[in-house]
Amino acid sequence: MTQGLAARVPPALHKVLSAVEETAESGKLWFGAAAVMAWSGGLRGRKAATAGLAALAVAQLVCNGVGKQLTGRPRPPKDWVPHDEADERPDSSSFPSGHTAAAVAFTAAVAPSWPSAGVLCAVPAALVAVERVQSGAHYPSDVVSGAAVGLLGAWLVRAAPGLLPRYLRWR
């Protein structure tokens, strides 16, 4: 599937996907979105931005700090990718996709506080997930697992305020 997707993406879509991935690299897109939300959204925007960035941090810690260290899965073979992006792939483990985890975590954590912002964030998040496969950086299962980690990170950030008091009462 990775090989087929990389070969079938039209050049115009390939350029869009590459631009979105470059913008999302190192969280730039999500930090920018959080800044816009915090600046323009009042209390709701600050709450959404804080939740989004916290979930992104949790997802990155789980993916890059734990998941990639434990799995060591190689990236898809370079000859599966009919364009030059295969040469720009990281050397780290392929599993799970940290880019996808960050995108999904941010989006899923923002959506409960500000649904329309969550919908807007879902578009680049989906494009990041597709780009990670079409560029040859990840297998589809890496992206699916990254999305699951992102959802877990968003859930943890959203549930933590309610879980912490219960935990403290048990002690």
C-alpha cells in the first residue's frame, strides 16, 4: 500500500502534502495554530490552545520517547518511493508516526473546547497523515498507530483534571 500510494499521488497534490508536512515539522503548524487561537479566541481559545499543546507534548513523549525506542522498525524501502523525498527521511524508527500523533493529539484536544477550530485543524492533520505514507517515511500501520497515540494523548489531557482529584483521594 505504501508503494502504491507514493506512485499514484498527482504532482500537484504531492506539492500540497509536502508543504503541509514542512509546515508541521517540529510542531510549527500546531504552535502557530495555538497562538492564533489564544490571541483571537478569548478564554475558549486559550483553553483550546493549552489543551492542544499539552496533548501534543504527551503524544510526542509517547511516540518519540518510548515507542520509537522500543520498536526500531525500519522505514519503507527507498525504492518504493518514486520521488526524492525518500532521501530526506529521518533515520529513527518508523513505528509509530510522531508527526501523525502530534497532529491528531492537537486536533482532538482542541475540538471539545472549540469545535470549529477542531474541524479546521482536522484538514492539515489528515494531510500530514497521508503525506507520511506517500513520502515513504511510514507504513500505513505506523500512521494508524500514531493517530491512536494522538487520541490517547488528547484523552489523557482532557481527563486529567477529573482523574487527578480521584487519584489523590485514594492515597
